[in-house]
Amino acid sequence: MDDLLIVGAGWAGLSAAAFAITLRPMAKIRVIGQGIGSPIVTPGWVSVWESAPEALPAALQNLIAAYPDHPYALAGAEVLPAALDLFAQITAEIGLFYRTTEPLTNQRAITLLGAIQHPAMLPIGYQGANRAGGSPLFVGLAGWRDYYPALSGPRYISIQPPVGDRPWDLTPPDYARLFDRAEFREKVIELVRPHLDGASSVGFPAVLGLEHPVDVINHLESRFKVPVFEMPTLPPSVPGTRLFNGLRRYLLDRGVRLQIGHPVGRGIVEKGAVKGVEVLAAGKLQPFRARAVLLATGNLYGGGLFSDDRGRVWEPLFGLPVQYVADRNQWFAESMLAAGGHPAHYFGVRADAFLRPLNTDGHPAAENLYVAGQLLAHPHGPNAPNPLETAEGVALATAYRAVRNVLG
């Protein structure tokens, strides 16, 4: 029997497993995921609250006071800093070196369209954007359909990548593997250096190494003599893939049981207590028993919630009540890029201060069942942040709190 069984291999699920095995090295932890989770479709940075109206500590305190049902409030004001610190410790060990500031503030990241976004925690590849200066040189790869450097800023070049006849067919991870090779980087350096001419920094799409991004960036900066930074690409995200691969190795090295590609069919509940889950494998349901289960399955986009054409939304594994709008005409705003996001982003499962999901009567649905991440409902009201702006911060904070509740 496992001490903790985590359903979901996204930001919340993988982080929860890493937190659990770090805090309790002898615990028996299992992660079951239907597929590779959310990191590979996200930029790979940690957004705590990108458009916070004031300094992050004050903004978060005011948010918790105004919305006691927000996931940050359920986790507790003191939990987010602890979760970020432990995440930084773990990612340093896997070679990605996520960093925050003290006190916690939003940092600067540059997108492929030249826009500025404000995550609070950045892995190694994005950190150079804080030192980009006023005249960055944006470097594109000629013929590659995933990035057009002219969209990033006025100073740009497209180099002919030394990769053969069909460079446009390569994926971001394909290019990242090439940048892991020193001889490939030297050829790129030879093509870029003649165009530096006073550039304050050099920006690349986020393909600067899949396994060794620190070595890649240090090599480029040593030759260019200016900061080098990455910009997030279309999925699959290389920074997100780095994180998934690194956490996967971290967990396996410590004895965590990691099962990817096994969909969970339903939860096992006996006399009001969770006993585990049943997994669809080899054409039948295979039970896995655990002392506690953490649901980190995501929302409608992640597959943690289901919906139908009549406007019904439900949680499929334990039948948990879902907070949602019944009228499908109100699920989406008129503008695709609405500042507050879409109402569907706020749907989710309600939980108590221990992150136990609630029934319609406001009581815990089952003993030893917990929820974390985007499966949690978000309040939708004045000054409440768009859940997409807080996604990774909420995942880390609620995963940390749930793990502490489970392990004691």
C-alpha cells in the first residue's frame, strides 16, 4: 500500500510528488498520469500573479482577505514562499536553477512577439531577459515555421541553421538537442557574431539545450559577451520538457513509482474513506491501494473535469461536485484574449482549508482525499486574478499544502 497516490502528472502532480519524497524520503509515493502533463504546453516559468496591482506580498495578502475561497487562501499565506523555496532547491538539483527575488517580485520575460510578461520565478533560460537592455538582437532560424524574429523587435537576423536540407521540419526539442552539441553551437556563434555590433543582448527561441541548458547559455554568453535569453515557443515547450524530464529523473532516483499512460478509471471509496483508485490496464481495472489520494488532474483543459453538450460539468473519478455555470453561452467571453480570461477557466472543485474536496453540503467528500492545482475552483469577481495568471503558483502552493497535510 502506498502512503500517497497522486493522480496527474502536471505541474501540481509532479511537484507534489517531489515535495513529498523530499520532505519524507522513506514515504511510499506513486504518481499515475494518463499522459505527460501540463509543463510541456506551458512556458516552463512560474506565474504567481502576473498582473498583480501592487507588490506581490501585499497583493496576495489582500487577495486572501477578499477571497477566502481562493486556492492561495486555502493553502495559507505562509505556504507559497515555502513551496517556492523547496521548488528552487529541487530544480537546482536537477540543473534548471529556478530563481525568485527577495522580497518576491515579478520578473521580466520576453515573448516571441516582443511582449513583456511577468512571471515571479524563472528557470535558467529566461533569466537573461532581466538584463536584456534596450537593444536586443533576436535570432531566428531560416525556414523554421515556429518563430519569425521580425515579430520580436526591430533588430533581428535569420541564420541558416547547419542541419541539412529540411530545417523547417524540426521540432523545438529537435533543435534543443542540436544546441546541446558544442560543435553545433560554434557554427551558430560564427553566424551570429558578425551581427552583434552593439547589441545589448541576444534572444533565441527556447531551444538552447534540452539536457544541458546551463552549459549552452554559458557558452553563448562567453562568446557573445552579452546576456543571452530564451523566448517561449509553440508546444512542445522545451523549458517545460526540461522540467518534466528533470522531475521524472528526480522522482525515479528516489524510488517514487511513476506510471505515465495509465488512465485512472475511478476512485475506490469504502464507508466514506478513500482506499485508492482503479486503473485501466490490459483491458481491465487494476486496483491500487493507498492511505491517501491527491487529485491533481487539472480542469476542463487538463482532463480533470468532463463536460457535455447540455452544459453539464462533472469530476469523473470520485463524482465530486463542481462549481460551474450551467449556461454554456456564458462559458466564454466575447474576446478570445479577454483580460479576465473566460468563465470556464474558473470552474472547479471546492475544498476546505485542508484541501479536502467538499460535497454539496460543505463537508469533506471522503477521508484522505485531497485536491491541488487547476482542479480547484477559483472565485470570479472584482480584482480576482485570471486563473491562467496564477496557474503555476497555485499548483505549487496547493501541492505543498496538500502534501504537508497528508504526511504531517
